[in-house]
Amino acid sequence: MDQRRRDLCGRRHVCLLTMKKERKEMRKKLSVITGGSSGLGLAAARCLASETSVLLCARGAAGLEKAKAGLLTFGADVHIFQMDAADAEAAKACAEYAAGLGDVVNVIHTAGVSPANTKAEDILRINTLGPINIVQAFYPVMEEGGVVICFGSTAGYVMDTNEKMAPLAPLAKQVYEKWKEPGFPALMMDFLADVMHLPENARAGSAYCLSKNFVKYFVYANTWRFAKKGCRILSVSPGSYLTPMHQALIDNAPESAERNLQGIPLQRWGHPYEMGKLVAFLCSKGAGYITGVDILADGGCTFAGTVNQIGE
Ligand SMILES: NC(=O)c1ccc[n+]([C@@H]2O[C@H](COP(=O)([O-])OP(=O)(O)OC[C@H]3O[C@@H](n4cnc5c(N)ncnc54)[C@H](OP(=O)(O)O)[C@@H]3O)[C@@H](O)[C@H]2O)c1
């Protein structure tokens, strides 16, 4: 159909509003997945790639290239961006790059590290600054209707459910509220040392619990801000999914892994594709009323241990 209108002199002009709308409709929808080169992030990317273009982000170039090559064989539209999520400037550059590629509708922040191979300081730095930087950088570029999903962990519930840790939760929240301060990860380290009284060699596991508890806090604290923009924000807390991260935990301590497995009512590790499907659902219109919450996907292990179970 001819989109042009005639002006008073009879000249024909293209309707600017129609052109703008068409151009917007032509722009691709983009899902950004940090940690997209491995494990749960890659599983999410696989599921989202059938609906949108995907931008995979991680520190390692080789992992990104490999993940990209794998997705290309499915015919996906894949882009990669090498970045450290703990670096605020890198997160901003990533958001800018993403907005240039298309309409940013989904941001899945899976990038994170665990005590399997990372020391307490780095766990706190990456697992707290990562979500902060990604949320702050992508907030301005998110399309209306979009969603940010940050990855927590069942470890993030220890602070709330463990008898020894739960009394410290209000104090931890006071530290979380200082998230804007430049030395925030160091404040979290001080909390581990001075409030939890943990010796240096016992801090990595608790640093992980604290960092993932913070993820939930940060998501809750962003709920109104995102809703006012017409967007959603939530977190997902995986139990134990068989990814390279979880495999490293098993390899480091096979006996404690076996004990953990016994404590999972479903009696198995999670499959990464199950997480991919969950993320895809949480990004869909059907999940449009889910915001400001944590979705616990753990085979039943977190809360089955907190109440007496009904027998056969
Ligand atoms: N698997 C589980 O059972 C499980 C359980 C509870 C919670 N989680 C959480 O789920 C998330 C994904 O875990 P996963 O099992 O998929 O781990 P994974 O297989 O080790 O993958 C982690 C991904 O994050 C990237 N990454 C790590 N640090 C980064 C940083 N500073 N900046 C950018 N990218 C970074 C890694 O790539 P590079 O190293 O190249 O950067 C990799 O792509 C994590 O947040 C983890 O804590 C997992």
C-alpha cells in the first residue's frame, strides 16, 4: 500500500509515523545471556534462540566462540560479547552494544562463580557486583514488557532457613542496603569476618551463601522501579544442575555430593535443559504477572528439610 500522503500543494510525502512504526517492527528482539557460554546460561540461550536473537556474554573468548558455533548449527541468530560482569564499565558497554543490535526484551544474568574454584573475595565481587552492574546497565535500554532474571541459588536460602545464620539475616540486610558504596564487596567480607566470625579458610562457602542471598534482596528492591517501566525483574534459584560448575563441586568432594544427592526428594541432579525451559517460560507472556520474586527450582531439597515429611 502506498504510505505517502499529499500536502496542500499536492506533493506526496511518506507518513513519518508509519515509517517509524515499521522500522521498529523490523528491529529484532534480543535476549542477552550473561554466562551464556556454559551450563545454565547456554541452556537458556538454546531455548530463547527459537524466539529471539541472542547475545551471549562471558569473560572467555574461546567459550563464547564455541557456544556461538553450537547455536549457529540450529540456525539461531547469535552474537557474542566478551565482558566481566563485575566491571561496571564493561556492563554498560555491553548494554549499549545490545541496544544497537535490537530491542532488548530479556536479560538473563547467569554469570557467577562458586566455591568449587573461586576464593571468598572473588565470589563476593563477581556474584554481587555482577547483578548490580547488569541491572543498572540494562535498566535504561530494556524494552517495555521486558524481563531481567538474575541467578541466585538454594545457597541463598541458607541465610533465611539455617538456625545459626537466620538470626544474622537482619544484619546482613543492613549491609546489602549499602550496595551503592564503592567498596561494597569489602563490606560483605567484613561481615563474614566480624559478624559471622569465620576464619579465612572457611569463608568461600559462606561468601557464596551471602552473595546469593543478596541477589534475592537486590531483585526485591528493584521491583517497583521495573514495574513503573512496564518491565519485570525476578530471580531463579537453582538447586543442583549438572553443569561444569556443579561437576567441579562433585569432583572436589564426591562424598559430600553424594550426601547432597540423598537430600533431594527427586533423587537426581537437575538437567540444564529443564532450567532452559523454565527461563523461557519466565520470559513468556504467560509469566507476565510474575515479578519481584525468587523462583526456587531445586528438586524439592530446600524446604523438604524444614518440615516433617508425611509418610507413605
Ligand atoms: N549448576 C548448579 O547446580 C547451580 C546451582 C545453584 C546456582 N547456580 C548458579 O547458576 C549460575 C550459572 O551456573 P552454571 O552452573 O551454569 O555455571 P558454569 O557452567 O560455571 O557457567 C558460568 C558462566 O558464567 C561465566 N562467568 C563467570 N564469571 C563471569 C564474570 N565475572 N563475568 C562474565 N561471565 C562470567 C562463565 O564464563 P567465563 O568463565 O568465560 O567468564 C560461564 O559462561 C551461577 O550464577 C551459579 O551460581 C548454579
